[in-house]
Amino acid sequence: MPVIPQLMPEAGPRRVIAASNFVNTVGSGLYLTAGVLYFTQDVRLPATQVGLGLGVAGFASLATGIAAGHLADRRGARGVYAATIVVQALATGGFALVGSFWPFVLAVCAATGAQAAGRAARSPLIRHFGGDRPQEYRAYLRAVTNIGISLGALLAGWALQVGTHTAYQLLVIGNAIAFGASAAILLFLPPVAPEPTAAGPRWIALRDRPYLLLTALDGIMAIQFKVLTVAIPLWLVVATSAPHWLISGTMLVNTVIVIALQVRASRTIDSPAAGGGAYRRAGVVFLVSCSLISLSAGVPAWAAVTLLVAAVVVHTVGELWHSAAGFEVSFALAPERATGQYLGVFGLGAGLADALGPSLLIALCITWGRPGWYVVGALFTVTGLAAPFAVRWAQRPAPAREMREPCLQCAEPWQVGRQFGHVFESATVSGQAVRPSNGPSARP
């Protein structure tokens, strides 16, 4: 399938969400490329303080996704999502005023927390406007994200090349403007009515043990994203004879493959069981890629380049399967009335990977060296092998999962009907999970 038609969905809500996401990720690309250098080179904060502040922000943001997702379910996703982007715009604009450690921590905590909250608050919009396969639309948005981040990275390259205070300040202001424009675009999106509140526990996602297990497994697997951005660049510099320009080359190879193939990869993963299988394949593929990376040390430059490029290609195939599996199980196993809350919980895994992944990879792969790469690959493999069992547990009949059962005595009549419908929540028809209707207000 050609790539270009995938880049522009049909006019309507999907195009609005995609446009907002694209502008948003251009800003993210600016920050991801030059944010750390801005604080260390222009603000003159010590690198240790910047690392500590980013770590604090990562942990502080873990709870915001759950809260924002629940609020989006109860109050309407469009307004909550737009509000998180506005907060992100104000926080990143505040970077221009940072001059010391504690203002930096406050600003980066606000920006990181708003980003995590926005991902969760956007989930009900994706489910509502994503059609019969919101997972596939989510994969499309990931391709758009990679395009936006790549463009932002190119723009940030100018500021890094100039290296003046004015250039860095323009980068920060451009970042904030991009987020503000992203929020403004959402005004063209029709509002989404919140799902009716059911009786029973409020924080049902935190009581859903199979879903929490899948969240943990996906979080361990999500450390693979840091392999490309943290482990490979450091390994290339300290352990191989490959030229340093290959760091940018590996990122370019990864980005192009994701843009071209993420949607296609997601089409074949169309049920929770298929998602579990994709996790398993991804884990094995990551073991192969980690092994290839380890072999790039102590060989001639041409061999190191060959091994590293091959490793990145193999790794990206695993990334496609891992991402598609996460899209599938996170949506398919979440009840529609609590999409935001469930996806907020699912984001905890990626949040922990962001916070802990870099230090883990540095300790194993860089400090320990070649054996550490095999340990990391084995960790991914074991995680992938465990995922299908967790998926099967999550698909057990609803009576075995009490956290989704409202109280019949205190429910309205239509909610009682929903309660009996939950018995069939995890039944399958031709391998597809069947969800009960959400009462009289359910969409057709």
C-alpha cells in the first residue's frame, strides 16, 4: 500500500485530531532534540541537576494520566484534552524564564505531567472517532507523530548549530506556540458526550488485575524505545569504531520504517490474542537485535556500521509489533465507559520505562558491556512470552473479574441489563472480543 494516502485521512474529526497531533509533535520534536542542551548549555544548569529534574518529573507524571483519563470519561474528552495541551504550552513557555534548579523542576514537572495527561485524555476521542478499528487509527497517529517529531528535530538542528541565547529562546517560544496551536485546532472537533456513569467502584482500572499485569509487561517492553535513543548512541561512541554520524542515521532508519509500516503492521493484529502473539514475536526479535548490537564492538568500522544498521532494522520490526500489540490490547480490553481511565493506567508502564529505562540500560549495556546486551534481550524475550498468558487471563468471563461488576441493588434498570451483558464481555466471535452495549446511550 502506498504511504502517501495514509498521511491524510478523510475530512472530518479524524483529520482534525491528526492535524492537532502533527502540530503538537512538531513541538515535541523541538524539545526532545534540544531540550536537555537548552538547560545545560544556555540556562547553565549542571547535567546532574537536569537529569535529576527530569527523573522527578517522570515519576510525578505517573498519576496524572489516570486522573485526566477518568476526568475525560466523566466530563468530556475534547475539553480535557485541549486543557492539557494548554497547560503544556504554558509550562514549556515557562522554560524561557527558568534560571535555577527549582523553577526548572516545577516547569518540567508541569510539562511532563500535562503530556501524560493529554495522552490519556485523547484516548476516548480516538475510540469515539476512530471507527470500527480505533487501534488502527491509533497506529496511524503514531506514524504522524514520527513525521512531526522528525520535522521538529530538523528545526531544532538550526538552534543547536547557531548555539546563541536568542536561538535557544526562539526554540522554546516555538515549542510553546506549537502546543498552543495544537490546542486551538481542537476547537474544530465536535464535542464528545461523556459516557454514562455506572454504579460500582469508581477506579475500576486499578482493580483490574489482568489489565494491570499487561500494563506492567508492556512497560518492561517499552524500555526498548530507550535502546535507540540512549543505549545505541552511548554504545556507538564508547564501544565501537563506527562514525558518530551513524547516531543520526540509525534514528532516520527507524523513523522512516515506522512512518511507512506502522499502520500496515497494526492491520494484522486485530484481536487481543493476536496482540499477545505480537508481543511474543517482538520479544524474540529484540533479543536478536540486542545480540547484533553487542557484536558491533571490537570489529572494523565497516563491520560495526553493518551490524548496527542491521540491528536497528530488526529492532524496528519488533517496535512495530510491540506498538501494535499495545494499541490492540489496551483498547480491546478496556470497557468503553472507562476508556480514558484504562488508557491512563496503561500509560503507567511507558511512564516507568521513561523514568527507569535509561539508567537500567546504561548500567547493563554500557557499564557492564556485551553481556548486558544479552541480559536486556532476554528480559524482552521473557516479557513477550508472558504476554499471551496475561491476555488470556484478561479475557476470562466477567464474573471472574469482580472489579467491573456494579451493584445490582443500587443500579438503574438499564444498568442491570448492562450487568448481565458483562457476562459476555470477553466472549469471542471469530477471534474478536465482543463488548456489551453501554446502555441506551450507546453509539451504534
